Amino acid sequence: MTAGSPPSHLFATMLARVQTAAGAVLGSAADLARIVVEPPRDPAHGDMATNAAMVLAKDAGLKPRDLADKIAEALRADSLVEKIDIAGPGFINLTLKAHVWGDALRAVLEQGKQYGRGAIGAGAKINVEYVSANPTGPLHVGHGRGAVFGDALASLLAFAGYDVAREYYINDAGAQVDVLARSAFLRYREALGEAIGEIPEGLYPGDYLKECGEELAKDYGDSLAKMPEDEWLPIVRLRATDMMMAEIRNDLASLRIVPNVFFSERSLIEGELPDPFATEEAPVRPKDVVETTIAQMRELGHVYEGRLPPPKSGNLEDWEDREQTLFRSTAFGDDVDRPLLKSDGSYTYFATDIAYHKSKLDRGFLSLIDVWGADHGGYIKRMKAAVSALSGGKADLDVKLVQLVRLLRAGEPVKMSKRAGDYVTLREVVAEVGRSAVRFDMLYRKNDAVLDFDLAKVIEQSRENPVFYVQYGHARGHSIFRMAQAEMPALASEPAARLEALKMANVGLLTDEGELSIMRKLALYPRLIEAAAVAHEPHRVAFYLYELASEFHGQWSRGKDSPHLRFIIQNDPETTVARLALVQGIVTVLASGLALLGVDAPEEMR
RNA sequence: GCGCUCGUAGCUCAGCUGGAUAGAGCAUCGGACUUCGAAUCCGAGGGUCGGGAGUUCGAAUCUCUCCGAGCGCGCCA
């Protein structure tokens, strides 16, 4: 990192000190990596608790509580520690010196937007592939969830110190894009004035191809209509997929999602195509890297000619026992070996996907994340097997499955027309409820849980609606600033000057239990970022923000019954400034987390 | 039949990768607006963590086995 590594945060500091203490007691043989320092669920157990003694007791040949005594003794003189208790089966509970929470708050103000930025990524390259829908129609809400998840995960990883690529794999090589081309060709003939009647079974009936047909008619006149299919098809296909991708890019942009790389599947087979969507590099690839990939795997002994047992279920009518080109994925944990060539000699989707993932490895990524729809779960083992085979076990692939989205309106399922091609698009949903609501709602859930998306609830302005609740917390902070400015003009008129003033606050005046609790929460943010990034779980950020907002709203309301707890105290500027510093800390972290999620942090709610 | 993802309060969901007495919101009941924003807050009730067995100091979390839901199971992508 050129800007220097981020400052270590309180929990990382304490973990290191506990590890040092344990190491001093046990010697170098101890496995210190298993030690955890975490906030106890019960505040009565102090500020931090560590399991060090329980985890290491066996190796040490001591009872946990006896070991805890020794470790505690080594920590007794620590500059941050006020009090140490041994409790339960051998927890070491630490109560920290009073000033550490004020120090933590000051760190938030000092670091601003950088607060929480992590170093665990250490600049390592990581590749996040998401959406990757066929360019055969508009995105629907399920695609949107994958897109939002992948984008937020990428942002989270970047914040945690990784060098992140956001990638969209364009499935523009299969039979489905040929169907798209034929569908567009029909619209083209329609645009030329031909009566096309009903769209035949098997073609895409949606109206969205009409524009494509009209453009083709404008650019080519009737010349395409005179060609045989094998001549017009590539032309129409390219135009249609280009137009579809332009639409998809727009839809993604409306959610503030901008992949760095749009990677064309077809380019793996046919060589490099002009790629109008690449926003970054355009990797140069030789013609048919799928073939060379397969050849390389064959040399390594991972590919062979053989037969497969018949599938266990489904109809066996089409089943034909034949020798084919297979990837020995069973050697890497898969259930059966997987074919790479179809009976007509063309590549299976898996074959090109292997070549695609090899390209990621070739570009220096050892850490790969794929975000897929839940219906692709059966594909995970073979893809992991392929990555393992290609990298010699050096690269890691984590596949995040995104469950389906059930669209509701006020609790009732949204009626989807049976007619193919006519479904609720992502664009319609974003237009109706807005980007922030869509994004937060989709991230306020684990990726592998089914999501009920209620169009009525996500725009509701109440506690029931988490996005509103968190945004309101941020707005409430600014509302307090506005009020403070009105009542104490001397404080500061504009944000930058105010921030400087608040950095000087005497945060030692923040001694109320509610205030301390908020400061502890703020101190937890960097640790949360690390944990969420390691787990590849952006939803944790959303839940954290909700909890922080909740504590803030609570503290605010406490001031109603107890006026001395209000943020603004009329004739006590010193206390007021200290509390405004706390508000600044809250606002900073709320804004930081919301930014990671791609959700607006408004200064007032309207 | 096999594989994957799940099963936590009446409902919708968290649970910090094995920690202490399992937590929120909604719903229900009871409170708080002369107020820096009541768009909010405080309190109460509500649980065999699907069932059972195992691993160990300790299990909602890990293993096994049943039950139930969803998804998938050459030549679709």
C-alpha cells in the first residue's frame, strides 16, 4: 500500500498482546493462531474476553483456569488493561482503561473515511465474478441480487486491503445467443414490413428485440434477408448481443455497479473480438484458448477419452453411450468426470468456463470468487476441481450461491405473466423503489437464504424498513449538527472546520453508559470489516449498521427523560463538543458502511 | 437413488467460523411527544435452535443418522 498500512485497531492490538503474553507463558511451541479476542456478549464480563487459556490448556498440560492465571499475570502490566478477571471455564475477561474508548473515537475522527480500512488483504489480487447472465434479455431481480452482492463484496474486499477485480463473464457463445440472433432476425424482417405473426415456439418473444430489428433494417436494408443463415447469423448475433449488453450495462449502472472487465466467452473460442465494454484492460488472447487449455490439461493427465455411466435420473431416451473427451474431475473431489466436448464436436459450457478460469489464473489471481444463482449449485465441485487442476492446488475458488428472490407487494406475490419473456425486470424494480432500497434490502440477508423482496415495504419509512432506519440515523446525526450550529454559532459553520474543532474535543467527558456503548461499537468496526471480508459476507456490514443506528436512536431518546444526556447542552459547550464528536464518529462510520453497500447516506430525510 | 443449500420465537431473520444466561424486527400487550426530528424510544410475554446420537472443558455452530423444504443430476447456459 502506497499510503502506508492502516493503523492497527484496538482488537488487533489486544489480540497481539494476548498472543505475546501466552507465548511468554507457553514458549514458542504454542499454537497462538487459535486465540480469539472478542467483545463479550454480557457487558458485565468486561470490555474484551479471550479464550486463550481454554484453547491452549491441553498443549500446556494445565487446567484452563490455572493457565488463565499465568496469562493474566503476564498481561497485568499492560498499558491498556485496567482489570483482569478469570471467569467461567477459563475466560480471561479484560476491562480496559477508561481512556481507550475515547482514543478509539478520536481515531474515527482522525482517520475519517479511512477508518476501518483493513490490511488483511495485504494487496493480494482477488477476482470477483458476478452476474454473468446470458445477454439474451433484460436482467431480472434474481440477477440483481447477484450483482448487488458481488459488487458489495468487491467493495468490502477492497476496503479490507485486497486488490480487487470486478468481472462480468458474457455468455455469448452458446446456442442461446443463436436463438437470440434468430429472434432478432425475425424482428428485422418485421421491421422490413414483413408480417411475422406469432413468434414461433423456441424463440424469444419479448418486445425488447424490436429496436434491434429496426436498427438492422436501417443499417443493412434488405441485404441480410437475402443471405443464407450462416452468413447473416454472426452479424445479427453480434449486433443483438451488443445491444443486450448495452442494456445490461445500463441496468447495472442504475444500481451503481460498474465491472472492470467484461469478458466474452466467445472470445475464448474465436479469439479477440472488438470489446466495446471493456472499461479497463482488453486482454489479448490467441484464437481458441479452449483448445490449448484442454491440450495442457491432457498433458498433465487430467483429460482422457472414456465413457460415462448413464445419468441417474431424467429421461434416458437421448442417452447414448459413447466415448468422449472427459476431465478427470473425480481426482479433485467431483462425483463423476465431466465431458468437455459435445457430440457435435463443439465445446461444452464447462470447457469454455475452464478456459475462462484459467485466464483468471494467468492474469495473476490466486483467489477467485464466483457469484452464482442457487440453481448452479451442482456445478461447484467440477469448477473447483478445474481450478485446482489448473493451478496445481495453489489457487482458491470460493463460490457464493445467491438464493432466489421472491417478489412481493404488501405480502402478496407479484403476479408474473405466464407468457415467456414478460417478467418483472430489474430496471422496473429499481425505477419503482430506488437504488438504495434495492441494494440494502438485498444485502440485509445472507446470500444463501431465500429473499422476500416486498416492493411496498422497502419504501416504507419506519423502523420495519432497515434501510430507512439506518439512513435516518445518518440524517439524524446531521440534524444534530444543524441544530448545534443554530444554537452555538461559535462552534463552526462549515463541516471541515467543525471536524477540526471536534477532533479537539475532551472525549473524556463521555462517561454515560450509552455513550460508552456506542464508542465500543465504533471501535468494533475495523474488526467487523476484517471478519466480513474474510468470510465473504457483506451482509454483516448491513447488520452492524443497523445495530449502530439503533444504539444512536436509543441514546437520542434517552435525552428526553434525562435532559443532561442530550447531545446539545445549552450552557456547557465543552460537553456539547464532546458529544458532537461522538455524533461525528457515528456519522462517519454509518457513511463508511453505507458506501461499502452502495447505499446513499442522506443528510436529511424528506 | 446421489449431490448441494437450508431448517433458530406466531411471522421475517441475525448469531462475530466451538464460547459464558441463544438475540433483533414485525405481530401481541403496556408505557413515553410543551422536547436537539415520536420517521423515534422504553418495557413485558414468547424457544425441546427440525428429531436423535456422537466429538470435548463447552455445540445453534463440527461428525453421523433420520424427518422436512428448495435446487441440481452427459451432448442447457
